Amino acid sequence: MAKKVVTFGEIMLRLKAPGHERFFQSPAFEATFGGGEANVAFSLANFGLDAVFVTALPDNDIARACVRELRGFGVDVSHIVYGGGRMGIYFLESGANQRPSSVVYDRDHSAISQLEPGTVDWPRVFDGAAWFHVTGITPALSASAAECALEAARTAKEMGLTVSCDLNYRAKLWKYGRAAQEVMPELVRYTDVVIANEEDCQKSLGIDTKADVTCGTLDRDVYRALTDEIKRRYPNVWAAAITLRESKCADHNEWSACLNGRSGFALSRTYSITDIVDRVGGGDSFAAGLIYGLLTYGDETKALEFAVGASCLKHAIPGDYNRVSVKEVQRLISGDGSGRIRR
């Protein structure tokens, strides 16, 4: 029987300028759906796990199209709450070379930002589940969304689930009167596995990495100390994973990660990703790969390599969702990264 994983967060309508065009360079947008926790649920369903996605949506045609798509890929959407508010939108302009990508959010007053604690029957949702995943995006949306995320994490821990949190700091979202460092530490106290990058640790937890995230190179020597500090401040955390992105330009990244878990500190292999197709969702695909690996392999180093391989492949796929199989990830991490046609 496949293990059951629950994720909770916002899913949005994604409107992307075609190719590498600027906004409104042409009068068209590519319309798809995406959002951190939904992206994780999609990946896990694609990997063969029982994935449950919980969110709040308006009862309209756009939301129903979104739910149909998730259901069509095997995600359990039976616990979605329908009500007031609207579906959030984000606009994406893909960068190229030295021009960075740009995201514009239009998600104020979204349905999930209006969700109140006590609305979701979390004991029912978590019945039979092994894992719960949330990100720092949901608590950034509103005070009530932050309370809902905390309520879910607390209930999950009480019911014996493993809880993971991708800190996912988004500076453009924290605008309802509380800062990330006022909210996120309480959520992390109910977390077993923390996933982050260096900026997330600085902005969400107040842990200074002494790493420059804009210089294009990474000093890996600081990451053991960083993950040790996370575990020292939060003794409940038994694994801390840091994604390591060396951004040469918008099209070329060096991609790796480290994991400080029960088996000690491990650093993954590094993938040189050139001609990036779409990096949005790369961190979510890493989180999903790590959850899958930790649930499936019982080997933290193997889980880390699976996560990095899965997220490497995501950079070659348009859209938020990582449409790769376990077999494709395993083929890459076993050494076949040639990209040759398979017949």
C-alpha cells in the first residue's frame, strides 16, 4: 500500500509571457496552474504515493478546471474547501542570460487567505497519513492562513505524522503586519524536516549564513554549520536540507543540495544545468523528491541524491509541475544524463 502524504497551501492561476518575452510584448499569456504545496502533491502522485492536497478555492469554473487537472494526475482533492474569495494569480516573465525572471503576484483576498482555523477537519484529513508538508508561503498570505498552517502542523504532530516545512521566504507576500521571523519559528517548532536555501534561513529564522546568494558561487563550508545551527535552535528538527543554487545567469545554474540528518552531514553531486527551460517549481520538486526518498529508501544519502536529481530534471520541463517518473530520476542519478533519445 502506497504511503499517504498530505500537503496544504495555495494553488494559483499561472499566466506566463510566451517564451522569453517581456510582459505584454505580445497580447497572449500561457495559462496553467501552480503553487508550492500543489506542486509537491503533483510530484508525489506522479511518483506513485497517495498524495492529498488541501486548499481553499472559490466555486467557479476556473477553480473547477484546476481541480480537474490535479485529480486527473492522481492527486486526492476531496478535502478542498470551497467558499468565498478568489483564486490567486501570478504572472511570470522568464529571464534569459543576465536578465532575471520576474514574478508579479495578484493574490490579495484569495480564498485561502480568508480560511479560518477550525474549518478543515484535520484529524479526518490525516487519518492513515504518514507525512504532512507545508511551506512558508501559506503563513505569509494572512494572519488567518498562518493560524491554519500552525493548526495543521500541530495536529499532524499530535497524530504522529512526520512534518516537513519548506521555508520558502517570499518578500513580496509578507505585508499583513507580521514579519516572517515573528511567525515561522513557531511553525518550525512542529517540524521534523526543514527545507530551505540560505536566504530562507536568514529571512525566516534569523540565522545568518554569511553566504552571498547573489555572487554566483557558493561556499559549501558554511552549510554544515548552518544546518547544525537549525538543529541546535530547534531540537525537534531531525533533518535540515539546504538547496544550493549557483546562478551563473538566468539560463545556467549549478544545482546541488546538502542534508544534515540522523546519519550526519551529506553533500550531493552537482548538476550543471544549462539552457534552463523553467526553474519555477525547482525547489518544490526537490522537496517532493526528498519526501519520497526518505519515505521509500531508508537511506538519507540516497534520498538526497533522488531529490537533487528530480529537481534537476524539473528545470527542463515547462510549467510548475515536475512531470518526471521515478524511473527517469533513477536513470539520471545512476549516471545517464546524456539526454539522448530513448527508443
